Amino acid sequence: MREPAAGPGAGGPGRRGSGRGFERTFDVLLWLLLSVPVLLKSDPNDGGSWSAVAVGVVVLAVCVALGRRWPVVPLALTITVSLALAPELFTPSSVLPLVAFGYLAGRREARTRTALWLFAAVPVAGLVLVLATGEALVYWFALLLSMALAVVAPWLIGRYVRQYDRLVRSGWELADRMEREQEAVADRERLRERSRIAGDMHDSLGHDLALLALRAGALELDPALGPDQQRAAGELRRAAADATGRLRDIIGVLREDGEEAPVAPPDESVAELVARARASGMTVTLEDAAEPPSEMAARALHRVVQEGLTNAAKHAPGAPVAVVVTRDAAATVRVRVTSGPAGPSGEGPGPAEGARPVSGGTGLVGLDERVRLAGGSLRHRVTDGGGFELSAVLPLRQPAPRPAAPRSARELDLARRQVRRGLARAIWIPLALLAGLGLLMAGVALYTQHQTYLEPEDYALIRVGQTRAEVAEHLPDRHLDGRPQRAPAEPPGMDECLYYRSTMLAAIPVYRLCYVDGRLADRTAVP
């Protein structure tokens, strides 16, 4: 099952037009929804005006229009307008646009850097605005809370939805790719099977044809036969040689680059192979034909001996062949097939008159691949006497292959790791930013409390009847804003009463200083 292609360009012109129509409808409905809180503030008795409503509706239209191409811009414009209206960033008309544009910014924006810079700049701008207007810092704390709940939280939800959709989309794409790769693997397996058949034809049929040509050549030279029988034997030898050439051409077509050699063990042993060659008239000696325990090594050993006997029969008919199989202490099997030089002209069909090499140059290449797959190595050389030597070193036990993970599985795991990293950046970075802002808020709160804290030693030096200037010498920089909620009523007849903290963290108890005509008239520690 495949997921239909998604995106604005999928499905041809009809689907593109349908997708754009849906986007336009969604944007119009979003604009109407966000305009509702603005329209509700049009009553002049509620502090609104139609001019302000018109400006707000136009700003929302611009934000919705820019939201798809630049997702962070509408959020920045909404925050700017909200800060101009209220330093705490919270107005009934701006809450819904802040939440909506915050979510859409997280959902649509690919990168998080722009939004993070915006989230860091807003508290700084809000603090500057509060300090410039002389407002209490409680408005800045309200701004931070509004920023966290109405902007950052929806943005995080949008980032999560975006990352989840990305993971789902990657899963469908990789599933589709894996399906195509499985089809390609099946095609390669069919080609590989055809190559195995070609290899078996080359190894077995070519060897039999070489022996057939050798026997026909022996009959052609047999003086006991008449001229007609010798001529027929010669035709048979030439036909076998031509069949060998055609077989080589067919194998050249069937073989693919990078093909794997067959790994199934043969039915006959090396001793049986040598006995069959002797029955064909070859002079072959064998030393220690013990088979190695590994099936692949046994098959490779059989093929090395078969290739050596075939080449000797084709290129050096009548020459003796020595096959030596030995084992050493390194847990390896060594095989060596050595043939003498070709006989003189007239003793047998030489290379110019006989068949061409069975493999046409590809037999040793395929044999080297087979030996390599068995974990061994192959060598061949011309001996000092003009003969040919083929040798191989094979392990007694085949090394276990290390299966490689499928390409699609690796890509799916990579996509998952990328999505997890994206989610971590989208969630933990803003959370760390909020934690830093929380620590900043705590630090500012402690600083504010320290500014309104009156030391007990200084309070003890204050006396009723002192002027404001004399009392101010012992007071902190600021006083509390108004009477604490649980403080008792102020004494009657006082012009003004100021409150100072007597402890750093608690709201009460406090010190109350009341003035009449510029002099201290009451000094009380309020419990």
C-alpha cells in the first residue's frame, strides 16, 4: 500500500488547483475567525472604535496572506501590535491571533532559529518598554507568562505536528522505495541464477567436451583403425572443439559483471574426477585427495582440479599432470595442479589444431571468484619447463559472512534519528529558554524584594516626629505598592502611609510609616 503523493505539486494540474483552492478557503476562514474578537471590541462604550477595528482587521488580513510564505512574520506583527496595546502582551483581541499564528509558525517553518530569536527578543523588548514607561515589573512577569502560554506552547505543538508528519511521510517514501528495491532484488536474483547456470555449464559441460575431444584425438591417431574411421574420429574431435567454442560464446553472453560463483558442492570427489580423467587417456597422478569439511571449500577445490585438468587436456594433450592436495598447520588446504609442456606436433592435436581454451580467459576469472568466496586465494603460472601450474589455498572452515543491513532499513533508521533530533531541538531548546526566563524572573523578583526591604537596625533608628528627609536616610530605594491585603487598617488622620518589607521573602509582617504635614506621625511593625 502506498501513500498518495502530497504537496502542492502532486497529482497534475487538477490536483494543484484543488490544493490551492483549499488553501485559499482555509486562509479566508482563518481570517474571519481571528477577526471576531476584534469586531467584538468595536463598541465605543467599551473603549473601542471602528477605526481601530478596521486597522486590526487589515493587519490580520496581511498576516494571513503572509503566513504561508513567511510563517514567523505574522507572529512578529501580532506580538508587536499586542505590545503596543498592553505591556503584558495580553488583550482579548490578541489572544486568539497569538495562539493561531504561534501554532502555524511552528507547523510551517522548517527552521527554528528565527522563531527562537523572536522568543528571546520579545522579553527584552518588553522589559525595556516597562522600564521606559515606569510601569511595575509585575507587567513584565505577566508578559513572560503570556508569551509562554499563548505563543511558545502553541509553537511547540506545531513543531511536534510537523515532525510527526515528516516521520510519517518519510516512512511512506521509504516503504515505496523498499518495494521498488525488492523488485530490483528479485530481478537481480533471476540474473544471478542464470549466471549460476552458466557457470555450471562452463564447468561441467566444458570439461566433458574437452575429454571428448581428447578421446577423439586418440582414436584419430590409432593405427588399428581404417582411414574412414580415423577421418570420422577427426570430424568428431573438430565438432567437439567447435561445440566448446560455441559454449564459450554462450557463456560470455550469460555471464554478468560481478556475478557470484556457484556455491553448491559437487556430486563427485576429486578422486572420482581424477579417475574419470585417467579413463579418458590422460596421465594423472594424485596425492592425498582428502576433502576439506567446508562445502564451499570442497566445491572450490573440485573446481581448481577440474580447471587444471581441462586446461591440460586442451593445451598440453598427452603431457603428464600431477595433482597434489595437502593440509598444513594453519588450518588451510593447499591444492596444486601441474601439467607438463605440450607434446610435439604430430603426437596429438596441439593448440593450433585443437580446441580453444574452455573459458576463453573467463574460466580463471570465475575460478578466482569462487575461491575468494570460499575464503581462499588462487595463483597460476608457467613453470620453468614450459608447463602450467594452478594452485590455491583454501581454509578448512569458511568464515561466517557479515550480513549488511538493507539500504532502505539504514535510511529509515537515519530518518528516525533526524526526526528525533529535530524534535529535541524543537522542544528542549524552547523549554531551556523558558527555564532561563524563569530563573531571570526569580532573580528580578528577589532584586525587587531587596529594594523594598527595610533592615531592622535601620527601622530602630527611625523616630516619630522626624522629617521625611531625616527618615529617608534610613529607608531603602523603593516601597511596596499599596497596603498589603492582610494588613490592618491605617490609623485615621494620616496624609500617607508607606510600607516596607521586614523580611525578604514574605509579604507580611511589614513596617508601616505614616506621615502628617511632612513629618513621621506613626511608626508600626504590622504583624
